[in-house]
Amino acid sequence: MDWLGRLTRRSPPPGTQRAEEATPGVETAAPGVAVMLDELAENGSHAVLDLGPAAPSNLRVYSRFASRIRFADLTGQAASSRGRGPADQFAQALPPQPDQPYDLVFAWDVLDRLLPEYHAPLVARLVEVTAPGARLHVVVSAGEKSTTRPLRLMLLDTEHMRYEHTGPARPALPRLLPAQVAQVLKPFRVIRGFTLKGDLREYVAAKGEADEPESDR
């Protein structure tokens, strides 16, 4: 059973067209990705957790910096979780890596996919599996829409990414404003925010970071 689907999906409103095919991709600068990878040694000393499905282009970029890379495919994972609470579900989906906890996490648009009550359990699990000072990257929708379609996001290099809308339309969950994103991600602290093409907002947060966040507005 697709437990994430149960937590996120709602029936499309009457008359909504179920557009199953992916739309043409959009390439955009990704300054948040650049911040994530800025000044990292290309010596394989890092550990990356990607909450999306495995993508060869992402793997090529991560491999420059990390010897341990995990694609959790959280947005598409099926798990037998009948009767299990969200904490147990995320623990099953995101096992620890005790030898080298993750210091780079790419969560992509997972906050836009999860019902709000599941944000806190997810972030709590990310705290458990990450190292002190770990960096977290998220992308959220900044537009006012009644319906939305999931994103597939792929890195092109350390400063650019490509995204496309894929899957059927569904009612949009409440839009997360910058202050709400900062609250949701605690104890990770948002340190940078950027506006991207297509009404998207990119955030970089750091675990235990003490500085005030900066934004491009």
C-alpha cells in the first residue's frame, strides 16, 4: 500500500483533467544548490540523502563530493504500513547511517506533497539521521493555485537544475510562506531563500546554524 499517497492524495475535483504525461521540462539556475555544495571538498568525504527517486544526473553531481549516497524515493515509495504512525513510517523509509550520518539532504518538493500534520515527524526523522551542521535543501510552490501536479527535479550541475510537472492534477495543499517554512524546518535553520522560475521557492537550511537567514526576496 502506498502510505505516502494516503497522506497526501485527495480526489481531484469534478471536471479536473487527469494529465498523466509529464510536461516539457524547465531549466533554471539553482542558487540554493550552489549554496549547498559551496566550498565542499571533492574527496568523497560527504554523505547525501536524496528524498526523491534515483536520477543519473543527480548521482553524477553527488558523486563529486560523496562516497555514500542514498535515494529514498520518499515521494513514490510503497510500504506496508497499515496501523503505523508517521514516526514509524518515516523511520522505515529513512534508516539511519551510523557510520557516516548524512550531511547533505535534498528534500526537493516533499513538503508540498505531505499533509501539514506530517511535516514535523519527517523533520524529526531527518534530525535523527543527519550529522551536526548538516545542510538541507527544499523546494516549495510560491504560487496561489487550486490544483497542483507533482514535480520531478533533476540536477544539471552544481548551479542549475531541471524540473517538470508529472502525474495527475490534485487539489493543492496550503501554500507554505517563508516564515512557515522556517518554522516547519526547525531545528534546521533557514539560512538562504531564492525565487526560481515557475513560482517556485528554494530554501537552504542548516542544522544548528546560528546566523540570521538571508533572502533574495
